[in-house]
Amino acid sequence: MAKKSKNQRQQSGGTPATVALTAAGVPYTVHSYDHDPAHPSYGQEAAEAMGVSPERVFKTLVADVDGRLTVAVVPVAGQLDLKALASAVGGKRAAMADPALAERTTGYVRGGISPLGQRKKLPTVLDTSARGHDTICVSAGRRGLEIELSPADLAGLTEAVVAPIGRA
């Protein structure tokens, strides 16, 4: 049987994130919903569309920590604490990354950036609140598509540091 190229796998419905999960043999569930471009919050929209608590839906943000892009995964119900993120990776100062740079580096569009299957592997920090849930949802790599998986599997695959980086 011929092996499908990355583009063929993506065209047949997979994203780099789901391809990475499948290749790793990690159990996950994909949730699809109709994305509304007028909705003010991608994450809140996902939580509402899936009927899931916003504390269980996590957004993927890209920040610049001392000149190095870093991924932060925090609940959509809260905000990223940039100072805590910098501290979690041994840095001094963090700021949100330029959106165009985040898109180019990860290979995903804003609102659809997944912590998995990124074009370039970046240091990742997962908020400790994830540990309070059996499963969490993160972007599957495009707007309107979420992956549900265990926080331990997400942390393992991304080699994430787990630290308190979110705030209410």
C-alpha cells in the first residue's frame, strides 16, 4: 500500500495535529462545528458549539519570551499571565508574538493554531488547571475543529512544561 504524502493526508480530512496524534497512537476525539467568523472569541465559540465548559477548552497562544517563540496553552475562560509564562521557561520577559510570525512558524492560522503538529517545534507550557480534567479540548489545526484528549497525552507529545500560567 502506498504511503500518503502529508498533503494527501491533510486533503483527506486530517490536519498535521490529527496526523501527529494518529502516528503516536494517542486516543483522541475530533469535534467539528460551523465556525462563525463574526464570533468575538474563537475559544468561547468552540466551547459553546461543543457544549463544553470553557474551563475544559484550551486556547493555544504564541508568545515571544526573551526573543524565543514559546507556545502557551491556557483555558479559554481565562487569560495568559505573560510574567508566569516567562518564569515557567526560565525567561525574564514575555510578550505576545506577532500574529503573522506565529502563523508562519506554526503552519496554522490564528484561531486555528494547535499545540500539536506545528511546522517548527516550539517550547510549550500547559496551564496546571488542565490536570483537573480527564480530557481537555484544543484546536485541531483549523477554525471549527477541536481535538479532545487527556492533558497527560498533550503534555507528553508536546514535551510541555506544566505550570500555572493562566489567570481568571
